[in-house]
Amino acid sequence: MTRRRGGGCAATRYASVGEARGAKALVMLAMGSWLGATGCGHDHPSAPADVIYEAGATDEAWIAIDEAGDMVDDVQAPRLLTPTSPLSRATVPRFSWTSGPAPASRAPGHRGPASFARRLLEWMAEPVPTARAHLPPVTGPMYRLVVELGAGAPPIRVLTGDLAYSPSATVYPRIRDARGPLRVTIARAYLETGRVVEGPFVRSMPYVIELVD
């Protein structure tokens, strides 16, 4: 089989899938020894257990967005449309927002070239034909909604491919009973096969929504 890494790079040819697996095993063994010697090894990151996923979102997409780091940009970030302040506690809110401006060019390498170590780790992570255990990598816009409830209450965290989110019957009471104003942050990111190539963009300040009885 032939495996190509990057445009214009020389192809690495393997006589069989078995040799490909053997090559990866040797690289992983060497990398494991190096990481153990340098103290750089660590567990795989994970998404918070309470994240709500909708419209094609996955925990892998949440991790990718989280690891990319927020980019403060009031122009590129989504704008909250609803709800508006003040909000009656008796009303089940519907959170909706704009998609942000038209996306920039998404040519390969838009976020800059990856380091050799990162490219090596990405290659090691690729399957050598086996069935995938997870959902397909996300390609498209993703929106991360975080609603802070105040008084130390855990926030409501949502990742979705839609431009709106309506709290379920189990989530709404957390909003109704919140002890402080809601602070709403929305991030927009564009992913290609599970990797962030644009964003995530957030506003410099969260939206503040006062609750009234």
C-alpha cells in the first residue's frame, strides 16, 4: 500500500499492512521510551462529562476546539440573538445566535505548518485499515455554548452544529433556579476531519442576561 503525508512529500511504501503496523509499533516503542525519559508523557485529554452534544457534535470535536484555544475577536465571534435581557424565570429560553462572517480560505495549512513531532503523532494516530470505534471526524462549523449560572453552580455546556439550542426538561430547571444573572459565551470554530482550521472565535465579554420572577 502507499501512504502519503503532506503535499509534495515522498510516499512511504509498505509491502503489506503487517509491515505498516510493524513500522508504527517500532516508532511508538521509541517514542514511549523517549517520553518516559523526558517526563513528557501524559494521558489523553477528555471532554467534560456533562457536555450536551447536538447536530453532529462529538466529544472529539469538543477536545479539538478546547485544545486549539479561544481567539478573542468581536467581529468573527457569533452574536447572541435570543434570549434577551431581562428573562422571566417562567420562560423556557431558546438560545440562538448568528453564524459569524463568511469563512476565510480553508486551504491546507491555514493555521500554519505543524511541527515534526505533531506530524509524527498524527501519523501514528491514523488507523491501519481497521474499523473506527468512534463517529466520523467532524467537518463543518461547530458552536460551543457555555451558560454560567452563578453562585458556583456548574455551567451548562453545549456543542452543536446548529445555530440554536433549546434546554430540555431536565436542563431548564437549572436556568430557572439560577441565583445570579446568566453569562453566555458562544464560540465558533470550523473543523476539517476533526481538526480545527478556523477559530474558535469568542467575544471579549460574555452576554449577561438578568433573570426576573
